[in-house]
Amino acid sequence: MDERNLKSIIEGLLFAFGDPLEDKEISKVVNISVKDVNKYLQEMKVEFEEQNRGIRIIKINNSYQLSTRPEHYDFIKAVVISRNQRNLSNASLETLSIIAYKQPITKMEIDEIRGVKSDKSIETLMQRKLIREIGRLDRPGKPILYGTSDEFLKFFGIECIEDLPNIEELRKSGDKYDE
């Protein structure tokens, strides 16, 4: 199978699947190495950008997904109004930030950091699929451990959790505005 046909098949798979699709799954379907899948997807990302297409390919950990271009958001929003596009409350953003930087973390630990109960914020973040249960602690009550999800990465446009801004740098830049 030639490269052009393989790229066409990969694009079709991403379109049909909708959600992020792991490179190893694509590899199995098209019967080529994961290395080649990643090579083709990187080439396709560049091609989509050079052609200024309405969609782009985004990478989330070891998965890929088709996505609209962020600069087209206002046009898309005019046609598709999703209830999930509401802004997060300050309490939910604060809770999400704590989870992102401290994961894995329990609800009790989140409550201690915030100084208030976080039940509603956690519920909202779970409904929006920005966080997920990643396990339980082996202690009385088996408290749930929370962490961010791939949807979190997509929402904030980052490839992996390590791409979050350094918290010390954020503190320093925040000091400039506090003066």
C-alpha cells in the first residue's frame, strides 16, 4: 500500500472514531509499525497546517484525534452550541488546578488545600470528564484518588501533563501583577 493511501486510511480512521485513537491501535488496523504510524501522523499534521485546513490532528499522550482549528471557534460556536462549553466556575477551576498539580489526590486532601468542601466542583469536573478516578488508597474507607483525564489535556490544548506550566514560574509571574 502506498503512503498516500495509508494516510487517507489513517485520516478516515480518526474521523470515524471521533475520540482519541492510540497509535498502536492504528498500527494494528493498517498493519504497519507504530513508528511508521507516528511518522505519517506527524507528516499529516504538517500537511494540514500548510494547507490551512479546517481540521487539524492533535496528539494526546500516545493517541491522535481530529480537531477543529482553534481560530475557527467563533464560527463553529455559532452553529453548534454545546452545554459542555459553559465556563468553569472559579471553585471548579481551583479544584481542577489542585488535581492537575497534585495528582493523585483524594477529596479530603483537596478540601484541606482549598479550606472548603469540594464535592460540587469534583462532581462538575467528573461530569465534564476533565478528571477521573485513578484508584483508591489502601487505608480505611478506601478514599478515591483523582487525576486528570485525556479530556483535560484536550480542553487545555496540551499533549501531556508534563506540559503544564511550572508552578514556581506561575508564582513569579503572578507576583508582577500583585505589585
